[in-house]
Amino acid sequence: MGLCGWPIALPFWDLQKRRYRQTVINRMKENLVIEEREARSFIQNKLNEGVISDEIIKLKASTEKWCLIHYMTPEGQNLVFLTNDMDLLAGLVAFLYSRR
């Protein structure tokens, strides 16, 4: 799994996931265009504490679906994460990104 904070090469990560099952977690970038979005339910538990929303989205620059996670840190900072790993819980995505 890649954890990065630089611009996202969506077609590259689409290919990496298809070929090698590699996934990435990043912060959402302002220039990415969301074409479709669908809310995902998540359990309000200790792991997901701080998660505001979890969505499946389709980005204009990508052929694959991605997860968009809105998260509020204990300090009150609002963060938005993007991942192509559909199996991770939203709170785990936030935790993993914070540990990079």
C-alpha cells in the first residue's frame, strides 16, 4: 500500500491495482473532479471515531472507483482522504495516513 502526500497519478494507480493489487491512500486534491458519488454506511465505533462520511466515488481522471473519507481530527482539523482500497474501514484509512 502506498501512503503519499504528493499529486495523485490516478491512471497509474488504476493500473497498479489491476496488475499487482497495490493500493494507495492520499489526501483529496482540489483539482480532482468527482463524477459520481454514493454514500457508504460505517459503524460508529472507537476505530471510526472522527469519521464524518465515507463515500464511493468515480473520478473523471480514473477508470476505477475510489473511497472518499471525511475525517475530523481530535484537534478539530477537517481532513479528506482518498483511497482505492475498498476493503479498509474509514477510520483505519485515517489512522494509516496519520502514521505515514
